[in-house]
Amino acid sequence: MDAENAEGGRCDISGFMDSREDDIDSQSKVIYLSFVLSTSIEINCKYDIPLNGCDLTPLFGQRNLKTDQQYSSYKLQRMLERRGLLVAGGYLLFLLITSRADYNRDCKHFFNSTTANKSGTFNSSSWPGLYPLNSHCIYYFVGLQNERVELNITDFQLQGVYPQCQFDYLDIYADLLTLEPEAQISSRLLGRFCGDRIDILPTHIISTANIILVEFHSDSHRSARGFYGSFRFLDGSIYEIGTKSPNQYCQFTIESIYEKKGQILSPTYPGVYPDNLNCSYGLHGVAGERIQISFNDFSLFHGGDYCPYDSLTVYDGPTRHAPVLGKFCGEHGPVTFFSSGEHLYLEFITRTGRMGLANDPYDSSVDYKFNRRGFNVSFSFRQDLINMDKPAESQNMYHIRGTACDMRVISNSSRNGTINSPRYPKNFPVNITCIYYIDGHYSQDRLEKVKIKFTDFSIPGSMPDCNSGYVAIDEEGRPDARVFKERYCGPYLPPDTSSKNSRLVLIFNTDNARESRGFSAFYEFIPDYGIPGENVEEGKCTYLYASKSSKSGTFNSPHHPLRYPDNTHCRYIFRPEPGERILISFYTFFLGEKDTACDNNDFLEIFHSGRTAGDSYSVKHCGRRFPGPILAHKQLEIQFISRRNSKNSTGFEARFEFVHPDSLNTDCGGRVHSYGTGGIIVSPGFPEKYSSRTYCRWTIKASSPFNDILIYFFAFQTEGTVSREETTSNYGCQNAVLRLYRGNARYPTMYVEAPEEKCGKLDGEPFLSNNDTFELEFLTSSRALGAKGFKITWTEVHKEGVSCDFFRCSKSEYCIHSELACNQVPNCGRGDNSDEEEGCPTPFPKRGESAAGPAVSKFDILHIAIGASISSFFCIVLVICGLYHRRRLSPEQIRTRRRPFPPEQDTVEVRYVAADSSCNTTDRLLQLDHVGLNENGKAAVTSPLTPNQNKKCLPDSAVTTPCESPPPFSLKKQPSEGEQAIKTVDTANHKPQTPRIQKVSIV
């Protein structure tokens, strides 16, 4: 039968009745019969039909022929007599005739590489029209022995759902070695494709040998547009570099004596690489050589940070047991590596089971939509690079693997050393870039900075351009820095430089440079405390913050937010310009667990410089209690002292600002002279919220130097809390503080005692000064959110032992001015309300009450709200019911229910009462709705008082007293003397109406 373009099932019978004598054993009567069945469907052949009473199942057995271009060969073996051979042959012929499939579209297409034909196109039948049903077509692409085949499918539409493809599909085999049927059975299927998604197909398909086979199958249900693509034959020698290992697909050895430079391509680059590859490339140079490799193109499947699926690993040595320079997957741009010696080893491994992040669960089973081009790596063996096998100049310096000449210097037992340019003092090599990473110690217990000082320097060029080589220093330690403050070249030494943190980076670039001896520099590791600011004493924890350098910033404890070291003493000096103030607020604060006895623990001490030398004082803070905001008028110094066993204390962080007084809210405060009495002080905006950056200072001066000042917190609510019991974490006056300066009794003009800091909520707490002056300072930070504030009463108190000419408090025995008694403000101190109780018409309210009455609690407010809600509900119900009832009345019922006119005999009386103008009363007119009419039909009103009537009123006083009111009026009352009654009028047809009283004011 014709092997090409044949229709239907095909069976090739070899030696069906051609039995030679040597094929038949005369004793066993064994007959060998072979056949080949080729079709595109699955045929279940059951040879169990008896013929002439003979069961042929023992002859043929039960076979399940799975075809799909799988060539099966069966050898039948049976001991039969010669007459049984005829029966078997006849039944087999019957099988071949009846097993003819209903396929009507079988085809084969061959595309062979010739000298003139190296590329072309291929497509499904009738493309771009619908392909025929029941089609089975095979496309053979066969190149020469040293060629590869590349396919690129640009249009694709088949019936079916990917990746099941249960209807029509396209199978692609890209790693066939021959066209033998056994080769197709054993080769790996690149993929089965269907549907209309072009993205599921590999972008490029390149064969692993010189053959690609494409098989197309369609069923009898429906068809689609099919497929269209292009092909070309490539030179396969580009994939074989160096010497190939025997019986290995992609293991090569590259030696510099044969190839000094070249390219290494993944087996099917730039097509999708196959699964389950294990390729290796060993590069071996001669002594004194180093190897440079560069990624020209790199695209592997990225399955995670550790490249668990596909990867290229680079080893700095001759085998995979050498140190690893890097393991790569995913997408990479240009990357260059250098071997440390003359050997380098590359290992390329691919796997199966790649999982993506697609929403469709079927998409994750096949991964051709991922970009898997492979790699293109160039290599070269170089003798001009620096030999890095020489021992390091010191034990803390070593070469960074994979780089040309990068060095790292780390701090250990050696605290200093020297770094030199390559080959110093000989001429340095040109067209290289070396980076020196100098790393100081960085740990919880120790932090260092790097200081570098050049001792010799010679790089041809002129500053500032330095286009022919330079040295650059990055103080912030950025390894990828490309913009530097300064490039140094020429014959002059660069300045001494210190790093800003634990790393300093020095870059030595010799691109386009002329040879010279280079540089030599001395480096030193100095203690660093991780504190921003100007370190004015090298090696010591002393920092200066000057307004000339920066108007604001932060400062912190050593190593913050890490634990600060033990036995450390740090100084922070703040220096403002004339007319400026220093505003400091703390962000974090944790100096141990103990808040008292700071002298025995870690503490922060703040030295305040007052307006005079006697005003200076210091305050120590420790534990978890935040210091309040600070506003200093002169230079300020803060000291931090740590002891042993700091444990997990993290220290503090604070912010400083140099501010002008105009930028603060200072519309408050001032000097208050007592004159022997008292007064009230309130925070700005009380009882509304105070604002941030508010500064108020009140100075209360007694009228006599022998008197004291008593203050009482009538209402107080600010941010923060001074009680640790109210919180489980930090507490204190972080953003708002009221400082109380009581003075010193022995030195009345000097405030040597530290002030008390108050914040949070205080209720009725009194404070007494130590002399005749009491100062209060209220300060909020820039981060303050605001609160109600405070209302404070102050009272001048006579000292004990002095005769009291005013009011003597019963319990505290304070002597206060008589004007302060019964003023609804307590002036006698804690627990003594005698000034508001003895002889006062209104007793002073109890605790929790105000002068207007008992304080309303939250529960009372809740009860009032509930009652108001219930009342409103019933009112709404009554209104709705009234409207509903009114709508049900007819117009006639509404008219009949209207109020009738008053009866004819109704009597209306109007009384006018006039008050004396000197009384605090208002003249009123009480009038009924319907005024009586006289005989002429006009209303008659008569003056209610006679000119001689007496008017009795209390004399004018501070308290208004009403005049005597006349007795209430009544209908049909007989007129008294001095009054004239309105006449009773009988009017015909006058209907009765209920009277209504109105109030009318008469001027």
C-alpha cells in the first residue's frame, strides 16, 4: 500500500501465508506470523469469534491496540496442524477488512533541509479556512546531521479545552534522534496543544537534534481555523562548545589552550528548553589566568528565591564541589563574574512540575506560557587581571569572590590597617574598577565607624572631572553608589574622611587611565554610637547640635533602637542662635524598669540654664516615665549615663527644634501681683482644647515677702498621666506638661529645686509655695493633640504665727483675705472648705458637685436620653393617631364639631393693671377673646385705676422684688371701688365660645 496520502486504516502483512519450512517446527508445529497495524484511533480487537466450531481466542488472544502513531508488532505463536494455519489466515484477512476505520483525511508532510531550502511555512489543511474533520496529519521536519530545527507557530485555533484537549489537538516532538517508530515511542512529548490561546504555545521551538515531528488530529464533531507557522534549519555547531563528553547530551569541557573566548548557549536557546536536563560546562585555564563570564541573555523559570526548579549555578573552581559564586534563575540583565583562579564550573539543571500563579487551575499543569529561553553566556580567559591568590595584607581583608578586584575589610582583633591599589607600588592595571568595602563592627554591644587617611596618592588627571581614572568615597556605605560628592585624582592627597555609619565604600576606577602607582591609605575603626549629629570629640560620645548647622533633627541613646551598651556616658549639647529657643520633645523612652532612685540606675539628666546663674537646675529621668517637653532659652545640655546590666533597655529618641518665639503660641501667662487676695488662672481656650507649640509662664508674687502662695486645681485635664498605675507601658507628660516652681525658702529669689511636672487628670489638689513667689509653666510639643486644659485658683496665704486680720481657715489655719470667703472657690487647702461654709448663704458644693447643683453623672445623662426618646415616640404616635382620626371624619362632621359662637348672654370682663414705673414689673393687659360690645356695637374699656389709688412697691434694691399683684380676676365679678366694669352686652344670634386668655404688653 502507498505509505503517503493513503486513506483509511492501513495494515501491512508480512509473510502472512509465506511460511518457510524452517519457520515451522515439525514437532511443535509453531508458526511465526507478524503484522503491523497503523491507524489513528484506538481499536479493541477481541478475537473470540468461533469458526466451524473452533474457538480462535487461544490462537489470537485478546488484544488492545493503542495506536496514535505507535507501531506495534505482534508475534503469534501456536501449535496447530497445517489445516489450522488456513483457518488463522482466513480470520486475519477477515479482521483486516472489517477493521477499516472511518478516517477519510490522512496525510503526511515532509520538510527536508536542502542547500536551497533552509526555511519556509507550514499550516493545517484549508487554513485559514476550517480544517477537515477526521483528519490525521503528520509533519516531518528533518535537517542535516549538524543542524537544528526551529519552529514558530504564529496562528493557532483548534477545537478543545486546554490542557485536556479531548477533541482536536496538536502534538509536538522536539527531541527525536531518528524517524524510527521506536524512537517516537521513547521520546518525550514536548506538549499537546488545543484551544485558541496562542500564549500557551512555546514562543520558539528548537529541536535537541535535527528532527521535529508535529502530529495533528481532529475528530468528527466540529472544526476550527487550524494553525500556521514557520520553520528554519539552524547551524547546530553553536550549541557545542569545547569537547563534548562521550554519551552525554550537554556536558562540555572548555580549555583555554584551544579557545580563549566564546559563548555558551543552553541546549535549545532561544527556544524553550526541555525538562530534566543536567548540563555542565567546565572552563579550565592555565596558571596565571582568570576567567570572566557575562550574562548576555538570561531567562529561566523563577520558582522562588532558592531556584527550586530550573537554575544555573556558577562554581569558583574546577568541579561542583568548589565555592558557589551564585545560583541564578528568573530574568537577569547583564551580569559579570570573575573566577578567583584559572577554573570555573557551570551547572544547568531543569526539572518538571513548574507551578504558576494563574487563576485557572489547568494552566498550572503546563508551563510553556512562562518565559524559558535559557541563557547566552560569554566567557574569556584573561591574563591581565590581578592574581588574587596572593595572601591578604592582613587577616581581616579578603577578596570578594566573583569580582575582578573587590576587597572587603572587616573589623576584628585588628583595629586598623592599610589598603592599596592593585599592584601597588607598581603601576595599576587599566580599565578595571575595584571597590573596597570597609566594615566596622555593628552589633548590639559594639558599633564602629570607619576613618580613612591617604598616605600616598598618584592617579593621572585633573579635578573635578577626573575623566581618566579616579578614587571616590561614599560615606554612607552604598555599594551601588554612582553619584559622589567628590572624585579625587592628580598628585594631591584626598582629605581624611569618616563614615556616617559602620561602612565606608571606596571606589577605584581606571577606565581610560594612564598607568601610575595608584594609592595607599590607612584605615581605622573608631567607636560609633549610632547618634546623629556632630561628634565633637572623636572616639567619645559627645555630640553638638548647633542652630547654624540644622534647625531641627533627632538625637537618641547609643545604638537606638537596639539595646544601648553598658558603662556609657554621652553628652548632647544644643546651641541656639541669639533670640532663638530650643524645643525638645521625646518620642520613645525606656531606661529600665525603676522610675525612682535614678542615681543607682541608668538615667537621663537635663541641665536647665535659667535667666540667671541661680536659676539653673538639673532633672534626672529614668524608667519608663517620659520627660515633658522642654523649652530652653539658652544653651542646653543633656547627659545620658548607663550602668551595668542594662538588659533589654532600648534607651530614648527625641526631637529638637530651634524656634523663634513668634512661632509659638504665647498669648498667655505673665506676672501677677497678689495685693493680698487671690485669683484664677486658666489654660489657653479653656474649656476648649489647647493647641500644640503653646508656651505659657505665670509668675505670682505675694504682697509681702512673708506670705506664701497657695494654688488649687479646680479643673485639670491634659494629655499624659503621672501615675504608672493607670497604664501598663510608658507614662509621663510626653506632649503636654505643667511645671510648678515652688522656690526655695532659704533663697527666695533662686529656684534651685527642680520643678514638679503635672499632667493627666488632677482633682482638687493644692500646692503651697516655699516663699512669696510661685511660678507655673505650661508647654506643649509639636505633636500635642490638645485636651480640655485647666482652671487653677491661687490664694495669698499669711504665714503661721502672724496675726490674722482677715479670715482664718478652721483646719489648715491659713489666713486669707476676707473677700475670698463665700466666693464659691476653696481657698483654704485640701479638705478645708471653711471659707465657703461658715456664714455663707449658699454652702460650697460637695465633691463631685458644682455651684449650680449636683453634678450630672453619665448614668443621669443616659436616663434623660432614654426618657426623651420614649416621650418623643409617644408624641409621634399621638400625632399620627390624630391625623388618622381626622381623615376619617366627613366634612359635615368637621363642620358640626367646630366651636360654636358664644351665647348671647356671655359676659366678658377686661381688667387693666398698671404698675408704678419705679417697680421692676411690667404692665400687663389680660383680655378675653371676645370683648363685650356696648350698645353701639363698640368695645368699651375703662382705666382700671383711679388717679388716687395707692401703689405699694418695695424700694429699689440689688435684688429685684415684684410689686403687689392685684387679686386674680373672675367672670361676672362685681366692680370694686376705683374700678369700672365693662357693660354686659346681649347680642342676638351671638353664639357662645369658650373664652381664651391672652397676655398683651402695653408700653
